[in-house]
Amino acid sequence: MRKEVERLNRHRFFRIHDRFWTMLWHALARGLMMGLGTVVGATVLLSTLVWALSQIELLPIVGEWAREISDIVQSDRNGN
């Protein structure tokens, strides 16, 4: 049992989290990356969804609505 506890204490996770400031830094970095990943992922997902909806011309209401959104985004991108 003693050998296993010593082995566990030498594990990288416990060595990183044995100091308060190191643990705080890792938690902050993890939170920043999670927030950035969420924003980038949502942006990609929504832009792909809007683009796919703008390509649909079978459903007139959805296709027109998506085309209007696409036109608004394009006009904002061009600065109009």
C-alpha cells in the first residue's frame, strides 16, 4: 500500500497541483481555452447552419429567410 501511495504522489497530476499558484494558473488557462473554444465552435456551427439554410431553395419561406440573413451578413462584411 505504501508503494502505491508513493507511486501516486509521484504522478504528474499531483506534482502539478501541489502548489496553489500553479493550480490556479492551470485552472485559469483551462477556463480561457474552454471559453475560446466555445465561442469559436458556436461561430463555426452557426455560420455553417446559416449558409446551409441559404442554400435550401426547396422550402420558399426558409430559403428566403436564410437568404436575407446571408445578405445582411454580406452587407455588414462589405461595410454597407
